[in-house]
Amino acid sequence: MAAEGNGPTTVEYIQHHLTNWTYGKLPAGTYCDGTSVQETTGWTTAHCQEEIEAMGMMSIHVDSMLWSIGLGVVFVLLFRWAASKATSGIPNRFLGTVEMIIEFIDKTVRDGFKHRNPMIAPMALTIFVWIFFMNLMDLLPVDWIPELAVLVSGDPHFYFKIVPTTDPNITLAMGFTVFFLMIGFSIMKKGALGFLKEITLHPFHSGKWYVDIFLVPINFFLESITLLARPISLGLRLFGNLYAGELIFILIATMYSAGLIIGILGGVLQWGWAVFHILVITLQAFVFMVLTIVYMAMAHEVEEEDQFTH
Amino acid sequence: MNINLTLIGQSIAFIFFVLFCMKFVWPPIVAALAEREKKIADGLLAAERAEKDLELAKHKVSDQLREAKEESAKLIEQANKRAQQIVEEAKQKAIEEADRQKAAAEAEIAQQMNRAREELRGKVATLAIAGAERILQSSVDQQAHGKLVDDLAAQL
């Protein structure tokens, strides 16, 4: 559907596919080459990149939220249904699948997390299945649902992204939630003082107070970076993988308008990339889950006291 | 990369789903799995025990069978012995009975012979007297000759 007659150019097509349906507080002014006029500052749906930039922080990606929460609801309803049906008797195929996933996650958590915390395993399950579902949207042909959204809304420039994990807000939000839980559990386990000690008396420690005073800021700086790198790497790893995958799907989709031969080639490429992506989306969900478990285990580990007391 | 309120919305949604999972999804499924594991373990144990019991019962059955066979063999032997004994006894009895009957018959025969002889003797005496009367054609003194005839008859 790209680069044809008065349709969008390839660049416009790609950009359109990478823009979220944004609803936010738009300051008064004229935007989008004069086609959109905002008379008073207020909440509205963005019509172009310029408006999205003008909204800044005070906006929300409606499509990301809809798909993410929708898929999350699908996940909890499916698993809740399975939980209500779960008995010690013979499971049916659906229950068996759910139980297989649960057992797999239970085993992974047991292997990586040796402490007692009833929140870790359910969190790992939520992360794995939810992210898998969100990533799975990547396998749907890129134009199907956005075109449907255009039809339903009647606006030919309606922005609609269906893969929430290609939105850094979504992935970073999960990364930072894990991060804050990690800090919380760390403080719960070691006490506020223990946590402070951990981030200020590491990795350099002399044992003499007049030397330590100079080492504390350096330690704090290094440890803060180590800590902050975790949620950011969690979020950006998932985002980067899915964004790149989505971009390649979109690029392949532009081939369909470039003639029969290239179109067929595009079809083959899309199929191949989708097959490869089945692996990627599962792996990314798994990596996010395993790293979360590892970080949680780290948060629960109490260092040997003698390192700080002598 | 537009960082905006979506970040906060997603965080809230994430926490909500984790809590929901922790309350309503994870515990029942894990409990059911643990229960099934226990059930299977119990079942396997029971099966093992049943197998052992079966083995034991088989032994018992074969023992009882052997005992029963021995007893029945003994019984048959006893019965055979008894039967032989009965046949023996019956034979003995039959022989005794036959002997008894033979003796009775012989006694009766002897008695009847005696009686017939007595009768014959009487008849012969009468016949001899009648014959003698005819031969002599004379009246004979019954008294004088009667003694003679009686002597004659006694000699028969």
C-alpha cells in the first residue's frame, strides 16, 4: 500500500506504522503544517509527530495501553479459568498446557531463587506469559489491525500500533517496576541501613573510617550505575529486539507494492522472518523473566556481615 | 522514544496483574499440582503394595492347594482301605450265612429222612403183617405175633 499514486510514500508508511495513537494535553497553537489548530490548551488525540512532540510527558499511548492491558486481561482470565478448573485429577489439553507452563516457571524460579518470597513465582509467570502475548502481536501481518482501526475510526491517518513491547514506555515501565520491587525487597531483607551499606561500602572498602569517607561517594556512584543499568537494560533489550523485528516486518510489507516478483519475495521473507520471530519473542519473554528472577535473588542475598564490621 | 504517562499506566497494570496472579492464579494451580504429585506417589505405593499382597496371596493359594491335594489323597486312600475292608467283611458274612443255611438245610433233611424212615418202618410193619396174614391165610393171634412183628420192624 506504499508509494503509489497519492498514497503515502514508503517513508511516510514506515513512520505511520511506528507512531502510537497518542492522547495528551496539547498546548494551544497550529500544528501539522497548519492542518490542525488547537484553540485552547487541552486533551486531544495527536494527528502528527509535531503534536506528539508538543504534548511531551503529558500524554499517553492509548494503543499500547489498550493492547497491553487487553492482553494482560486475556492472560489473567485464561489462567484464572485454568486455576478454577485445576484439580488433582486428569487434566485436559488446555489445563495440561497451563500446568506445563507453571511447572516450567516454578522450576526456573526454584533454580534461580533460593529464598522464600511468594511474589517471585507469580511475577515470573506474569512477566513470561504477558510479554509473550504482547510479543506475539508482532507475528500478525503489520497492516491488518491498523487498517481495521482506520476503517473503524474513519480517519485515514489514524495511528495504531498493536505490539505494546515495541513501545519503550511499556518495556521500561516493567523494567522499573521490577527495579523498585528489587529495592523494596532489598530494604525489607537487609533493613534500610544494610541497603545503604551495600550501595556505599562496595566495591571499595578499607576498614579505616578516614579512608572510607572518600570511598563512599565513589562506591555510591558505581553501585547506583550498576543498579540503574538493570531496569534500563531489561527494558531496552526487550524494546530493541521487538522494535527491530517490527521494523523489518514493516520493511518487508513495503515490498508488496513493488510489483509481483518482489511481492512474492516479500511474502517468502515475511514467512521466514515470522518463523524466526517465534523464537525471538519466546526467548525475549524468557530472558526478561530469568533476569527478573536473578535480580530478585540478588536483592534477597544478605552479604557476609564481617565485610562491613571489621 | 517518547517517554510519557504510558510508563506509569503500564507500571500500575503490571503490579495489578502480578498481584492478581499471586492471589488467584498461582496458589490453586500449584496446590493442584502438589496434590496430584502426592496422589500419584500414593498410587504407585499402593500398586507396589498390592503387587506384594498378590504375591503373598499366590503363595498362600498354592500352599492351600497342596494341602488340599494331600488331604484328598489321604482321604481316597482311607476310603479305598475301608472299601476293601467292607468287601472283606461282606464276604465273611456271606460265607458264614451260607454255612448257617447249609447246616439248617442239612438238619431239616436229616429230620425229614428220619420221619420218612419212621413212617416207612410203620408201613412196612403193617405191610409185613398183612402179607404174613395173606400168606398164612389164617388168623393169627394179634397179641402173640404183634410182638414178633414189632421186633422185626425194630430190626429194619
